[in-house]
Amino acid sequence: MAPSIAVVPPPSQPHHFQHHHHHQNPIMKGSEEALLRRRNEELERELRKSLEREEKMKQELQRTTQRLIAVEDAEERLCSQLGELEAEALDHARLYEAQIRSLTEQLSHAQKLLQSSTHSLKLSF
């Protein structure tokens, strides 16, 4: 048999408002116990559901944390690769600039030679 719970009102209440469980009908007492048992079972179900939700949220948080770590690692790798590509692009740009200067100087020298040749030809005629 389940233990019964007795509710004792505070002494400040007038005597006619006090309830005495020992004067209650046994059917009422049994229905109160059944009501309390059902309420207790309902609260236990809610607690289990709440604990299950909490566990699922913990698992989701762990998965999200793992994804965040993976994304951060990928970001670091990409930044490193980007830095390497920028350095390589700068080297290429400097190389091309040096080649353009060299070709410009060669073209200028060739034009001077041409002008000099043309000028010498005009003088010889």
C-alpha cells in the first residue's frame, strides 16, 4: 500500500477551515492517492522527456562544436594557402615587370639602332 500524505494547515487558519484526513471518507482518500499517483507518473514522464531532450541537445552541441573546429581548421588552411598564392603572385608580377623593362630597353635600343642606320643611309646618298 502506498504511503498517504497528510496536509496539516498552518495554525493561523481558523478551526473550521482545517481539514482532517482521518475524518474523510476512505473513497475520497483513495481517489486523492490515485490522483497524486497519476500526477506523479505524469511528472516522471515529463522529466524523462526533458532529460531526453537535454541529451539530444548535448549531442547536437557536440556535433556543432566538431563542425566548428573543422571549419576553423579549414579556414586556417585556406588562409595559409592564400598567403602562399599571394607571395607567388607577387613574385610573378615582379618577374613580368623585370621582363617588360628588359624588352622595353631592347626595343628602345633597336629603335635607336634603326634610326642611326636610317640616318647613316640618308647621309650616304
